[in-house]
Amino acid sequence: MAFRGTHMRELLRTNDLVHLSFVQAVLRDGEIDSHVLDGNTSSMFNGALNAMARRVMVHDDDYAAARRRLIAAGAWRAEDRENDAQDDG
């Protein structure tokens, strides 16, 4: 895959590991690169910060396609829509 720069955008935040896994699978299936930030935070504190949301990041150029894929797969949840509205406004 060609290097497209380093501009990333937050797609969503979740502390639900099952949802996170599903999101990553949907994006991978669509050949959209994603990166999970804050995934190791809870392990640094022996699991005490399990409520710390993990952020799923995608390249700016892939944001719209990633969001469409998640909506089509039923993986775009109400809290994701709320975060998206805050990004747009």
C-alpha cells in the first residue's frame, strides 16, 4: 500500500472490545487502514482503566468511505453519530 501522508482522523471511540474488533474487521475487509490508539492504556494500570476509550483512527482520505462501510455493516452506533456531529459542527 502506498504511503499517503500522516494526516489521521478519529473515526470513533469505544471501550467495547467486541465492537472494536467488529469495526476493525469491517475496515480491513474494505481495505481501509486503521490504527487503534490508547489500546495499551489499561494494561499500564493493570486493567484499572478499562473504561478508557480506544480511538480508531483512519487516514483523512478514507474517513468518508470508512464511515459508509460501518453504517452499511451496522457497526456505526448512536454514540459514534454523536461524536461525528461534534466533528462537523
